[in-house]
Amino acid sequence: MTLNIGCCWKGLLLLSFLLICVNGQTSGPYFMVTFPAVIKSGSEAKLCASLLKPNESLVMNIHLVHGVQSTLLLQEKAEEEFHRCFNFKAPLVKAESVQKMKVELQGETFRTTEERKVMFKPYNPVTFIQTDKPIYTPGQTVNFRVVTMDKNFAPLDQQYRTVVLEDSKGNRIGQWTNVSSTRWILQRSYELNPEARQGMYKLKAFIGNRMISHDFEVKQYGSFLHWSQSGSAEDSDALAVEISSYVLLAVLTADSVTRADLGYANRIVSWLVKQQNAYGGFSSTQDTVVALQALSLYATKVFSSDGSSTVTVRSAGDTLHFNVNQDNKLLYQEKQLQKLIATYSIEVKGSTCVSVQMAQFYNIPTPTEAKTLSIDAKTEGDCKTFGQNFILNFTVKYDGLQERTNMVIVDIKLLSGFTADTSMLKTSSGTYRKPVERVDSKDDRVIVYLNEITQNIPVNYQIQTKQVLQVKNLKPAVIKVYDYYQTSDQSEAEYFFHCG
């Protein structure tokens, strides 16, 4: 049988038609395939296939062909008429790409193949993140929306792989996974902790491999006052405490301190005491010394020889009382909360000023992401005999923007059951190898003070360790490096006992 294949191609509203008929007639068999002539990269595209008046059992195959690659989109075997529509995922392209839609129809006595071109255009949407205001105070609710638009700024429905909220130190405090926009807009909210850290926060939205971010500020107004280093890429807690303490000392050492001066100083003190850790110190030795000196001077200026206060801490199932009077005003009082997850209120009654602090301790996984400072450590030595000496090798590297760092601290936590000998950090004359400035060893820790680290020049050191007690299921230990003045610039790593 001689087949006279006729076909027609039409473009209507970016819709392509592929029509095949036999002998130029519509008595059958014939088929029609429709699909967009232009498709956006990575989008869901619709394809419809119809087979009409088959006169035998036929198989229809539809392929998307690009070069030597061929992707089967549809395979349908039929003896009767059918009409099917389905969505397929358009391939990802970085530039405009013309590919072919190939249709094959085959039976015992009938076989035909037709191809038509289809263009895939790169999909480059624009995504915006907006917050309802640029500055928030701790305890407020952050309302934000994420909108994705095409190149003509028409809004699109979009699925976001992850949306995260990070605080001023890069800690992830909020996360939404696999969320989609509703009527083109994704809206979410997050309630800040009343004790939220101040500084610049960042919202990030991830679409595939793309990341979009938006910054906003968390700032305390009114009763708190402090200063921080200007022009710094990242605020330093230690420097902010130290600078603010020097300002407080300047205010309180004036020739005559007025009541207004004390009110101004109280705003600085209120901020300083919020920065104290659970042990009464601050970020580093330097800022702790200056801050405690300033706070002590303030205490002498507001000293009163009489009065007392009672502090009451309440929750649904817990009540704690603290009495502060002239007999115990220098006594540190501490009580443990019985229920960790609860809402607590603090009430103070009396005529004296008291400082109240709540501390929560918890374990967190060791971060693996290094900042400008990085550290790596490993042990080596003979594992055959117990009690042998082992070498702990550690390498510190700085790859920041400055030529060299401030003083750098390496805090080494020893493996359980091990002791350390730091003599390998010294030269033959007994002095420390540069840039080692000082070494402190106590119990299970070794603290190494490095005068500075030069940019992109790793420094390698060794200390000798000895296993004095065998410990089953020995866990790794943490070695930490941080800038003495920029303590936020830090990195941690775990090291293992290689004989374990």
C-alpha cells in the first residue's frame, strides 16, 4: 500500500500543532500533537496527543530530541481513538535552545515519523523579600513576604526549597522548608525572643541553586546605650563591651557627677550587665577587666547604706524567692529552675537595685563551616603499647582581608584520659617559638596565645600527649581558634584518637 502522508503545522498563541493524516483524507488513521512553541526553562509544559480513526493496532512514541540525547515523553499503544494531555518538565537551559519534538506512529502496515522544532528560553525570575519594617526591637514579630516575578514584573507562583532566618551572628533561628506562594505571595512571621541579640539579621530564600537575601536590624531603644566599632564587617562583642566600659568610666570620673550623669550612666550599665555570661565575665579577659572596673565605680556612685528588695520568679508550677538586704548584698545567690520549658515572670519589690540573670546551658553540634580563621588537628604515634607518647599536630590559617590578625587564641580540649606536654612549642633556648606568646595548661585544656597570624600563611604546631587512662568508646575532642579582640571570628574542629 502506498501512503501519501500529509501534515500541517500551525502556530496559534505560542501553541504548536502537528497533524498527520493518511492519503490526504480524514478517514484514518491520523493524529494530532499540540505543545507550546516556546517554553520556559525548568517549567511545567503541557503536551496533548490525539489518535483518531486507527485502522489497526498502533504505537505512538513522542520524544524530545536535543543533539544525540533523546527523552521519551509518551508511549501509547492503542487500537481505538484516544486523547491525552499531560505535563512534562522542561529541560534547564542557560541560553535559548532550539530542540525537536519527534513523533513516531507505527503499526503492522503503517509507519510514519515527524519532527517539529520547539524553543526553550532561560527562566530568570526576579525574587524580592520584604519585611513590614526595617528595624525591630527584641520581642517584636517580624512579618515578611517573598514574591517572585518574571522579566515583565508579573507575579508568579513559586515553590521555595528553604527560607531561613539568621541572627546577627549567623545562627539559624527560623526555617521553613518546601513552602509555596499562595496567590503569588509567600507570607510568614517570626516572633523575636525578648532577649534577642541586637544587630543585623538576614532572611534567605532558596530557589534551586539560587539564594536571595534581605537584611533588617534588631535594635533596643530607650534604656540601653552602648558603642561598637565602626567600619567593621562584623560587630565584635568584646570591643563593644570594652568601648562602652571606657565611656562609662569617663562619665563617672568627671569632676562632678550629676544626677543626670548617673541616669545616662545607668543606660550604659543596663546594657553591660546584659552582656555578662553566666560566670560574671564577658567575652575576653581584656573587656572583662575594663567592664568590671567600670561597674564597680558605678556601684560606688549609687551606693546606699540601707534598704532591701525581694525578687520573685514565678511560672505555672514553680516559685522562687530571693531576699537582698544589707547583710547579703555582696552574696551571689543562685537557684535552679525545675521546669525548663515554661513562661517565667520576674517581680522585684523593695528600695534597692538588684541584678538578675537567667542562664541556660545546652550542647550544640561542632560547627563545620570555617570563617576567616580555620584550624585542623590530628594525632599520630605508635598504637601498639599503652602509655606511649602521641603527637597532636594542629594547623592554624587566616584568609581574611587584613594582612595579619590580632592576637589569636587556640583552645585545645584534650582527649579523655590524656595529659599534655607543651615543651615542643619552645625552642632549644627555652623561649616560645614565634608567634607563640604564652601557653597555659590546666587539667584537660591547653590554651595557646599566638601574637598574630599572617594572611594565607598556615602555621603548624605540635604538642606531646600521653594516654594515662584507657577510656572505652573514646569521643573526639574539640579544638577552637578565635581572635582575641574579634571573638566572633572563630572556628572549631574535632580531632580523633587515631588508635581508636
